[in-house]
Amino acid sequence: MKIPENTEYFTYYNVNPKGKHTTDCVIRAICTALGQGYEETVMELTKLWLDSGYEMSEPSCFGKYLKSKGWKKNKQPRKENNKRYTGKEFCKMFTGTCVANIGCGHIVCIKNGKILDIWDSSDGCIGNYWTLEE
């Protein structure tokens, strides 16, 4: 896989310990946002998966995990005309760190106005997102 170029709203960032480009977006996004290790995140999500029966990439699992870490779920933001925000538009207005659903079931970490991931999904629409409760 060719590494994508960094843009105003995207920075290539791969925390997969083997440098793989794989379907581990939930793990990458959560450990990046929480500032914890990849392996720790995998182990804790796997335990929750086994306890709950919900696979770790399902919001019923990772949402519960984020809640246990003091994060809250925020509803999908909408414009005044009820249209959805793209990742680029959201990055312009959001400050801080969040774990966001973007596009069709993809999960990313957004930090300081940039999507940190292995591919640029900034044209996708933002769905629900999670932020650390203050």
C-alpha cells in the first residue's frame, strides 16, 4: 500500500506494532486518542468482546469501552440545513481529541484538527463521535 500524503486535515499515522495496513481501525483510533499502548487496547477490547458478545469493532463494544475510560458519546453533528459535516469540515471546527465514526463504519482519531490514520477519509461524513468527559 502506498502511504498517502499528509494534507491540511490528515496526517498519516500507523500505531499497528507490525506496521500493517489492516482492518484494525477501532484499535488504532482508540489507542491513539487515549494515549495508551496498542496491545493494551487489544487486550481490554477483547475481554469486553468476550464478556459482552459484541465484536470489538461494533459501537456496542467500543462505545462501552470508551465510556469505561471516561469518554462520552456525542450525536452526529448536523448543519443548520440538517446536512452532515465532512471530515474536513468537522476538523475545521473541532478542537481537542475525539474518536469519530467517519464514512461507512470507519473509526478514526481526530486530534488538533487532523485525522490520524493510515488512509485519508476526510471526505467522508462524520457520524457519532466520542470525547473525554470534563
